[in-house]
Amino acid sequence: MVGIVIVSHSQKLAEGVVEVARMMAENASLAAAGGLEDGNLGTSYDKILAAVEEVYSFDGVIILMDMGSAVMTTEMILEDLNRPNVKMIDCPLVEGAVLAAVESAGGRSLEELSELIKDSRTANKF
Amino acid sequence: MDTKTILAIIEAIAKRIEEQKDFLTELDNEIGDGDHGINLARGFKAVEEKLPTFADKDIGAILKGVGTALVSTVGGASGPLYGTAFMKAGNVCKGKTSLTAYEFAAALDAAINGVKMRGKAVEGEKTMLDALCPAYKTIKSGIDGGKNLVDALADGVDAAAKGVEYTKTIIATKGRASYLKERSLGHQDPGATSSLYMLQTTLEVLRGA
């Protein structure tokens, strides 16, 4: 199963997004990487890396982020890891995470999942 | 510019950032998420703690070490941005134990390209690039015109200071400040300001060396 990492400046937000995504897919492989080591707001290279390793398998990992340093720090981790099966996707965090959880638990491959999640960019709430 | 000078510059930058921590944070409170000074000071404190381990390293390794420390400790956008800058500068200084004026300019150029790549930004977006790019252009043309590094850098610092002033007159289109749109007008960019401090500090150390 493809693992999912949620990166946010806020530990609460990252954990909250994981919580919401899990409502739809209990068995999804999700990890939150929010805030700094001391719990303050910010993004932590080490926390993100640890979260990737936590959910990593040969099926791969997708990383969804909030903004700014969360994006740039994730980008640096991908460069350092140099694993083609770990990807970051640009999408609305909550919608993307729910979709990712449902579809990964449904057995989608990394490629399929990446394409599907991109659909959440244009999905309307109403 | 030898290894010792580089270490002195880094130490002096760490001190300067710590001194200016509150002011940088204040600037960031106006148009950002109010963490620039605190974050950078945290990062440079980690750099300072690593300084003794850099003593026997070449300039490339030192700059890379600074970048790595910033990336893993800053926690805000300035971490990956300055982190990438120092790492890219480190790449072009690999194995070197001293830098000529040209090599210094090449390192600065690599650092700036790193910031552009990481931030997907260009000049004129109210970012650190608005201090760094004019500084580089001035330094490079000074050196090309036969100036020594200290004189060229002095002109570069003036150009960076003008760049910081210029950020007050433009609307942010990158980073958190871009959410404020025209309300970002009139405020100087904290990233451009910290970049100016780094260049100023480099000049001060070179003048004293």
C-alpha cells in the first residue's frame, strides 16, 4: 500500500488531517509530520524524513503539504532521498489527503494515486 | 579569503542575526508569519555549535555544513532557502582552502541561483533576491573592472541596502506576504533585510582581517 505523509507547519493540523483522512480509510498508511521538534509552529526536516520512513514500502510514498517551507523542505528531502517512488503532490491538503487515503487503501499504485489526487485541485465543494 | 576568514564570517553572521532577531521578527510580523528572526537565530545558533567541527575542513565542506544545519533547524522558509544557498556555494568551493575575488563572486552567484531554484522566485517579488541580486551584479562588475574584493563588496552592500529599500515600494508576489497583496506595500522585506545583514557582516570581517 502506498504510504501517505501529511506535512504542515502545525502539529495539530497535520494530525487533524490524518484523523479526518482515517475516518474514510481506517487501514490507510498515514503519518503526520507537523510542527517543529518542540511542538512549535514550523517545518522540520527530521520529522518529515521520519514520517516518510515510517510509512515507506516498495509501493512508495506520497507527501502532501500545506505551504512555503513545508513545500521547500519536502523538496529537499526528495532530492536527498533520491527515491523515485517517493513523491510530493500539489493539491488542497484536506481533500487530497482524504482522496489519497481512500484510494491507497483501495490498492491504487503510486502512479494512479498521483494522477487521482491531482483531480482534487479542481473539485468543487458545492 | 581563507578558511579562517570564512569561519570568522560565519561566526559574525550568527552573532548579527542573534542581535537582530527581534527586529527581523518584527518586520515579519508586519507582512509574514512573524518567525523570521526567531527561526534564523535558531538556525545560526545550531551553526555556531557546529563551528568547532568545521575547523579542519575546506571552505566547500564548511559552507555545506552551514547549509545542512540551517535546513534541519530553522523551521521556516529561510531554512531551505538559505540552506540551499550555502550548500550551492559550498559545491563551487569544494576542496578549496582559499577564495579569490572571482571565486567569491562565483560562490555568491551559485548561492543566489540556489535561492531562485528553491523558492521558484525572481527579482522584484519582495524577497531576499531583491537584496542579493543587485549586490551580486555590483560585486561582479566591480571585480571585472579591477576592484579588489573589499571595495567591490562595499559597493555590493550599498546595492543590497538599496534593494531592501526597494522592497518597501513593491507588492509581494512570493511567500506569505503575497497573501496581503497591496497591504504588503510600505513594508521592507525581512528576507532581503537578513540577506543585507549577511553581506554587511562579510564586509566588516574582511575589513578587519
